[in-house]
Amino acid sequence: MIVSALKSQLETFRSQVIEYRDLWADSLEGPLPDYPVRNFEALKALSDPLLRQLGLLRPYLEALHASWTLMATGTAWDVLDHALGSHGAIIKGPSLNALIDGVQIAIGRLDDYPPEAEFRIGGVTTKNADIELAELVCSRFTRAARSLLTRRAGKRAFVIEDEYDGQDLLHAILRSYFKYPVRENPLSKIAGSASTRADLSIDELGLIIEVKFAKGPRDQRRIEKEISEDLVFYTAWKPLKYLFFVVVNSADLENAELLDRFSKPQAINERHFQVKVITV
């Protein structure tokens, strides 16, 4: 997610949690309150959308704040599990306050990132430093492309207009980082597959990198379909250990984050390999 958009969502979420916390506190009664005794409908109207927002933001909150655990009287619990929903005041009250403070900490940590940067979660973890470097290089593709848009007088800008442009630029960047040969088209396309797909491979690392180019929201389904097909197709490549998809212009898609569901270990056709979708 773009940092500026993530910060905006977190700020909105925090403000709404404060509103919910204040209404919830006003709905309690007695010296040792447990559950609200009034404002039931209003509380539900606030809590339901907050729970949905928490479902979306939770991976980012866990990445930006190390601990969401509270402890009292020998009992430990997760703030994100107990701040919202139906829980007793003795746990829910401290959890709400901790959630509000924790979100503010997460927002503060995002201040270290450029507003236009992409904050990604779920990076590839491996003992192979070269694979981690390849992921980092792919994730910075947009920075390299942007530097070529504005050139000295009399020089044409290098514009990424399709997958082949993206492949050529990424190929050049990879060659500057790796001692291994970077090949194009590691295996020929099967009958019926799209001829416009661009791919690179580093045989020594068992790595294939597929470049996908988004031209608008309608490309969401096309790219999802191509990724699904490629997961099966590339199992024919014997060295395969890692398969990266670099989705250029991902901000133009309907919901680029849906592509994250492909980022996981795969077991297809008796082949086991790691997949990572990198949206840039």
C-alpha cells in the first residue's frame, strides 16, 4: 500500500476508535462495570465497520508495532483481538487505549518513509541473500524508471509503455547486480499462452521473474488469470525455486492488494517453490 494512503487510513481508523471508546465508556455504569448497559445500537453501528477496517489494517499494524500484548493479574491477551467486539471492561478498556496509542506509534514510524513509497508486507524470507537482493531490486523498479523520465535537453525520455519495456529495464538493472547470467524466455511458451508475456530467469538461483503491465482497472482480472496460469506453466522449468511477478503500474488496478494472496509457498505438479508478487 502507498505510504500516504496507509497513513490516511490509520489516522481515520484511530479517530473512529477514539469515538467508539468514548461512547463505550459512556455506556458503562457502576463502580465496577463489565458490559455496556445502553447505546447498544450506536455501539454496534460503530464497531462493525471498525472490525472490517481492523481486518484490512492488521497486517500493517503488526509490521509497524512490535508488540500488541497486554498483561494484568497474570493474564496476557492480544490488544487487536480484544479492543473491539464483545469483551468485558476489565480487558476491553485497556485494550482500546493501547490500540489508540499503538496506531499512533505506527503512524509515527511511517513518517520515516517517503509519502509516495510502497509499504509492503510479507517479504520473501530465505537463507539465500541473492534472492532477497533480487526482491529488493524488483521492488525499487519504479524508482529506476522514474529517473529516466526526465533527461537532459535533447534526449528522449525512457517511457515504460508495455511489458517489454519493463522487461528490458529490469533486465539491465539485474545484470548490474548479479554475477550470474540473466536470460530471457527460459522455456518456450506453450500453445495458447499469451505471446506478450515477458520473463527473465537466473538459472543458478532457480529464479524466474515475470513482468506484468497494468493499463487500467480492467486489467485486474487479466493479471490474476495470467498469474494463476503461470503458476502451473512454470513448473515445467526444472531449476524453479522462486517465481516473482513484478506488476508495473499496479496503482491503476482495481485492488492490487488482492494479488498478495499469491505470495506464498506453492506445491503444484509435485513441484515446491516460493511465489512473490511485487507491485510497483
